[in-house]
Amino acid sequence: MRSDYVEANPNATRALLMAIMEAQMWCEDPANHDEMAQICSRRRWIHAPYDDLIDRIQGNFDYGTGRVVENHPQMMRYWDKHASYPYKSHDLWFLTENKRWGYLPQDYDSLALIEQVNREDLWRQAADRLGVASTDIPDSTSRGIETFFDGKVFDPEDPQAYLDSLEIKRLA
């Protein structure tokens, strides 16, 4: 949301965040997966076959090579494992990727932008109003060091090291 809207409409902002959070919690609940797949399969939404959607939603994957995985721990998340929390370390990774591909200059002050636009305080307020347990709210705005599927490591304390470790960068 734009900052001018947030500042002018704090109650509406909080209500909108709470509605989104409630929807995320609903989507996370396995009891709702069937209905969610039915809704999403409609033409006005994803317009994909129900059978394709329900398997992915439930964490079941057919890789087409005879390899089938059921209830995969990396299934889509909507609420659990802090899926919706606006981590500042995620913001930093996205901005670092923009530097990687040349969309932002290397000397761009990512941290200043993150401090300006990330309103995790509003997320926390909305979560509190919904009665979200404190144990379900992250203690930190950083997930810490992340290791990706290719073995590359992103340390939010040293994003330049991540950039330096990458072989593929901006295309000339």
C-alpha cells in the first residue's frame, strides 16, 4: 500500500491487513483445501483444472518421470512458518537481486529504502488484533542466513558476498 494511503487511513489499512491474514489462515487449513481448489479452478481466478490445483495445494507433486511426492514439506504456505511476515531480510534479498541484474546501481542504499517502506509494525498490529499468539510472530525482522537450492548463501549482514559468489549476473 502507498504510504500516503496508510497514513490517511490507518484503520482501513489495519482492517485490510487483518482480512488478508484471516484469508491466509483459512488457506493454510487443510480442511479448506478442497474448497480453495474449487474456487481457484474457476475461470475468473486461476482457471486451471481442479485436479492439478488440489495436488499442489496439498503438497503432492508428480514430476512426470515416475517420481511422485506426497505431502512434501515444501508445499505452498499461506500462513504457517511465517509465510506472510514481511521480513526485512527478504526485502534486502529482492533488492540485492535487482542490483545483480542491473536494475539498481551497486551503490543503491537498500537499507534506507527498506526502512522507509517495510511496515512490519503494521503487520504486527494486525496480528495482535487478530489474537495471533506471540509464538507465531517472528522475534526478528531477519530470517538470518539463507541457503538456496543451488547451495548459494545469502547473509543479510553481507549481501555483497552473495553477489560476489554468483557466476551469472547482469546480461550485457
